[in-house]
Amino acid sequence: MSHYLIDHPPASRQFGDRHEAETGCVVVHTPESFVDVHPPDDGAENVASFISTRTDPGSYHEVVDSDSYVPLIPDHLRAFHVAATGVNQWTWGISICTSAADWGLYPAWDSAALLLTGDRIAAYLARWATRNGDVSRAWEGVGWITAAEAHAGKAGLIHHGQFQADRTDAWEIHPLRAILDGVLATNVAASLARLLSPPTEPREVPVLIVVRNNKRYLMFPDGLLIDLDGAGPPGVETWEPGGAQWKRLVSVNRSARLHRGNLDVDAIPAK
Ligand SMILES: [Zn+2]
């Protein structure tokens, strides 16, 4: 894989060595750039070019837009993406080329960009887990984590704003935060399911509870909707990544576990 800032040496230093091991913590950013809704979407290409010419520190490992991504810095190097002591040493930074306040204004763009971002984060988690000797560990990075959990070494997704009080990206204070969190985590899980063999142990994966026309649905990583108010028990579905038959195990905290064997359904939150 070529990396833009290796091929285009930046005007100012934008990366350095890591002095701590990666923990599988993925920091999600927006660069506060303009959304490019006119194909081709040059958002990521423009941000990559900007980073190579800027004279102050500010970089990511990868930038992504609605139709393309640009790897900037190899995983084994430290990007300058979080101005909080030591965090860049063990995190990996990806930036979705829009502005935090623009989420929801361009739904088709958001949807495409979040799908591609899910793929790119899943690919990173698979590389990270492989370097640690067990690709199935990539599943550990699917959910959102707190700054305290990240500092304790837990893998997962986190907003830049969680680490740095003066930042509100990727969508730290946005009214759609819960939905955007759910969509991205779900997309990461769906992408991992395509990349990897099914986990041998049950793993938590996110599901979204979607309300449409006063009906509640569960949306699973592969996009399947289950009508929670329909006749019969919800969730009697199979999912077959890697050929093995998997069942969905739904729990109350908007998560589902992929489980070999029979399906059990816990209480579903009331409307
Ligand atoms: Zn940021």
C-alpha cells in the first residue's frame, strides 16, 4: 500500500515513530472540510493535499470521503491527530472529509462515506489483530469506547472530542450522535464479517433500533431489518458469513451477539 505523505513529503513534519504499541483504538475525526457532493468526490484527495502543504502539525493515518480513501501514513508510524499527551502513540486516526456540523445535511453522502469508513476501519482492525497474532481479535474493536477505556488499553472506536475537550469532531455534540455512532459501528461489524471467518466465541456486535412509521425494527450489521412488533418472535434469522450458520442473539443494550446454536431473545426496549 502506498501512503500519500511518504510519496509527497509534507512541508512540515506530520508523523513520527511510535514509542508504544497500538491498542486497536481508532480515533474518528472530521477535518472540518467542505462536503463535495459533485462526483467525483475529491474531499479526501483535497484534505490529503492540504495536509502535505500545511505548516502546522495535523495529520491522520487515512482520510476517506464518499467514493474514495487516501492512506496517508503507515500504521507503524504515529500520526499527529490528537493533541492530548501520549494518545497518538497507541491510536490510529481516520478522518471523514466533511464538517461535524454538516452531518445530516447530505444523507446520501453521509451514508456512502460511513459505509466506506466502516470498510477502512475494519481493514485496519484486521491488520492490527493480525500483527498481534490473532485476526479474530479485530472484533474487539467494533464498539464505541470511552477515553478511560481507551487509556486502559481497550480496542474500539472513539470520537476525537472524547480525548480533547476543545474538539467536537467527528460528531461529539451533534444531535444525530447516537444514530451516527450506531451506523458506523454497524458498518465496521458488517465489513469485518465479510473479511473474517465467524468468531469462534460469541462477540458483541452493534445493532440499531430503528423506528419508522411508529414501528420498531432492529437493523443488523448486514442490513437486515427485523420487525420487532410483527407476529411471532423476532430475530429468527440466520446469517452465514464464512459458511457456518449463525444465529442472532439480541440483548437490551442495542447490541447483538452472534451465537452458534439456538436464538434467544432478551427483553426488547419498549417504544
Ligand atoms: Zn479531529
